[in-house]
Amino acid sequence: MKVVLGGKNLLIGGKRMGLLTFLLKRKWIVGLLAVFIVIIGLFATTRLDQE
């Protein structure tokens, strides 16, 4: 029984690591989002300064 439980834990851990690597591979998407948010923030502040 202990061997089966250990296997299940390894499987769950593997899935979590897979998700982590998946997110790391998509790092450029996160970078694009961050740049997008910064541009919107700068645009909003400049618009407020003009008024």
C-alpha cells in the first residue's frame, strides 16, 4: 500500500512541476502582460496630468 501511495504522490508532484515548467515556458506572455500594464499605467497618469 505504501508503494502505491508514494507513486500517487510522485504523480501529483510531477503534474505540479509540469505546470510550473509550462508557466516558465510562457514567460514571454507574462512579460508582454507586464509591459502592457506599465504602458496603460503611464498612459493613464499622463492623461491625468494633462487635465
